[in-house]
Amino acid sequence: DIVMTQSPDSLAVSLGERATINCKSSQSVLYSSNNKNYFAWYQQKPGQPPKVLIYWASTRESGVPDRFSGSGSGTDFTLTISSLQAEDVAVYYCQQYYSTPYTFGQGTKLEIK
Amino acid sequence: QVQLQQSGPGLVKPSQTLSLTCAISGDSVSSNSAAWNWIRQSPSRGLEWLGRTYYRSKWYNDYAVSVKSRITINPDTSKNQFSLQLNSVTPEDTAVYYCARGGSWPLAPWGQGTLVTVSS
């Protein structure tokens, strides 16, 4: 199984400041035949299912604000929120869909400082 | 747009079978590109993918090793839905269960979630 490890486990950032979350996979999720990383970021708010923010490591889902961006390739990935808003308080998860069993990171809880 | 609506009981007795259904609108369970997944979430195990069913000229299933001996995911083409059955449940199977569409893309959308408690 591909193990996904996020850091940090929790993060407190001031409103308007940058938030950065990292995720490392135990093996590459880059599919060489199409040069796509089968990697996504999700946001989960209390009482709701996870919602995809970023897929193919750096493509924003329709409707997701452009303050959210994803980067990285292979085994190392980053989610950046450029200017934290109050509504961004949530738990963020990374996930690989390169191979089954699909696996998720343990989550990063993002709070306002 | 695609929507998934889950149904099923929220309380199951130990050793019995957990059964949930996910009704699909805006897509087909027989789609040649989508896959239909079940995931669960608990404080102790986090987000755990359980398995999927998909159609590529015939029906296929993939299951997580952790539940492979106890799980069945079945499509129902007449009702455009798919189901989860988990046998011989224990309190460790207490979790919020989600269905979700996947394929060669991330899991989206997700059902609303069903909290299933295993207790006598």
C-alpha cells in the first residue's frame, strides 16, 4: 500500500497569512505514460464529507478560490493557502488515486491564530 | 451534476451485517469510466478506502485487504445504485461510511455520510 504522511498534524495561522501543508507518499504517484500525478487535496468541515480542492497535484477544482494552490510531483506535494480566510478553518487531507487501495494522509487541522 | 444519496440503518448489532445503499443521479452505475467506491472514517483509523465496483465490459470489484473476507459491493443497474455489505461487524467497524464516485480521477462527489454504530 502507498502510505501518505502529512505535516504538520495541526497548524494555526493568522487571518490573511499563508498556510502551507505538506504530504509525502511512500512511492511515486506519477504515472509516466501521461506525466500526471494521481494525487489530490481535500477539505473537510465538521459534519460534511471531504470535498476535493486540488487534483492532478496542481489543478484546482471548479469553484475553488484561487488562494488555494497545489504543487509537487512524484512523492512530495504541498498545499498552499495564500491568504487565510475564516472559512478555510477545516481539516485537510491528501490522497493518492494512483493505485488501490486508495490511501489518505492522516489529516492536518487548520485553525486561526 | 452527479449526486449520491446514501441510505441504511445507523445501528447494527455485533456479529450482524452492515448494509448501506448509495443512489446515483446524474451518472450511471454502468458507466465505462466511473468507479463506485465506499470509504469510512473513524477517529482511530482516519479515512479508510474499503472498496469499489466498476463496469468495463464486465463487472469488477476491488476490496481493501483489511475487510476483504467480509465485504461485498454490488451494483444494482435497475435502480442505478450500488450497495455495501459488511459481515460479522464488531465495535471497531463503528464509523461514518461514505460512498463516492471515482475512476481515473479523485473521489468526487461524495454521499452525505452515514454514521453506523455497532452496539448491542
